[in-house]
Amino acid sequence: MNVSKSSQSTKKGDYVRVSTYPYKGDLGQVYELSGSGRIWVKVVPRVDYEMAMLYDQEERKARRKQRIVPPKKFFNVEEARAKHIDSSKRIHPRSGLTLDYVDALDQWFDNGYLV
């Protein structure tokens, strides 16, 4: 999860509150800081597998409008594969870190956390 606002006192390992949907109010930990002031936060994900399995763009838009907030649960590669959702290890283009990437969700994970 990438946040663009930064305060001068924020450092790696600090805990922060997330202010964007669907993680609003969730506790996150500062994972990385970039030179441009961007903050990478890791949080326990709220993976919406049903959304990931929708291929029709109109259905995806309708589900987003419902603003369903899935429960917090660590990402599990085996569970995703059981639901026919593929993930792969990739190098993140901005951070250079090797993370699990789920194309259907367009999200990056590290040890079960959303990054």
C-alpha cells in the first residue's frame, strides 16, 4: 500500500492509521520510505476473492460501488490458488523488492501482508 503524504518524523517501523477505503482506520506499519516522500505501509489485507474472480468490468464496477469491506485475513498463496487465482514472485517496479503479486487483484504481498 502506497501513501503519498509524509511527515518529517515518520520512520521505518512506525505504526500509522490508514485513512483510505477499505483500510480506513486499520493499523499499518511503515515498510519503506522513498526519497520522494512516499511511504510504503504494510497492513493485514482485506482480500476480496469474489472481486478477483469477476472478469466482466461492469460487474466489477457494481461490486466496487457496494463498498463491501472484506474481513482482515493474511494473504495465503495456497488459498488463492484453490480459488484459481494465480500469484507469482515479482520484483516491484518502484521499490525493487521481491514480493508476491496477484494480477487479478493488482496487489502486492509480503509474508501475508499487503504492501
